[in-house]
Amino acid sequence: MKLLAALTALVFALLVAGYATAGGHAYTLEPIVSISALQRVEKAANERFTADAGDSYELLGDARGAYLPGYGGLFTFEMNLVSVQPITPFHMTVTPQEIKSIHERKIRKLVVLKSAMRDLMLQSAASLSTLPPAEQITFEAFLIHLSFEDRTGLPRRLTMTASRQKLLDAAANHATPAALAALIEEREE
């Protein structure tokens, strides 16, 4: 009986030791990327999208960030590209001209959003100093549209991903906006 208990304890210890060092990374109670580092990126995103002058974004809640071990940092936010007056008892119909104007504003603002997301990714590569260089930085925008809008050419979701090392290299080489856009994987859905 003692032998069985000892063998069971040994197997358990070996399994735990193997799990704790899986992939060559020692796992500790402390995350590789701290909560405070993630919060700094979240704050930068919130400020970037709320400080926009002119045709402002309508940010629906704060940006959210998470570190996924072995993958990298993921930051999401939900927004309407422009502030749109919904149908209410005081504004019961939307004219074709309003629909066209909203669509044109959103198409223009999508280009601005993409540029802002790329800039935030570049800044995040520097501020997430403990994120391993081979891991990814991903920003994902969920774009809200009202039922009466023309959604032609407007995604529901915009995702941008690049490795931290590629972003650091781009910053060190003072990459042009076009060069930065070329190294970031971009997906619209």
C-alpha cells in the first residue's frame, strides 16, 4: 500500500513538473505580462478613441486586454465609427440623404481607425516590454451598425495582428505608414 501511494505521488510530481515547464517556459504565479502593463495599453486605446476631435467615435465601453500564454496580447473594443442618431419618437425616420451621409462618414472613418490601430500596435510593442518578441499583439475592433445603415464596404469586425518583434523592428527603422501596414496582418469580417 505504501509503495502504491509513493508511486502515485511520484507520478503526480512528474506530471506537475512536466506541465510547469511545458514548451520550455517555466510557469509561475506571476504572468509574463502584468495586469498593469495591459491596463496601460487599454488606457492608451480608450484615450485615442475618446479624444478624437471632429467626427468622433462612439466607444461602447472600455478597451479590454488579455495576455494569452504562448500567443500574446489581445486587445478588443467595441465602437460605432461615427455618432449616429438612432430612430426615436423625436426622430422617427431617416432620410436617404442621412443614410448616404452616415455611410460616407463611416467609410472615411474606417481609414482613420485602421491608422490609429496600427499606431497603437506600434506603441504597445514598446510598452509591453515583458511580452516575448515572437508572440503576437492583436487589436480587434467590433464595429456597430444600426439597422437602417448602408453597410456596403463596412466590416462588422476588424482584426490586426503582428509579432512584437516585427513591430519593434518597424519602430527602430522608422517605418513609413505603408511599410507598417504591410507587416501587419489585417482581416475584415
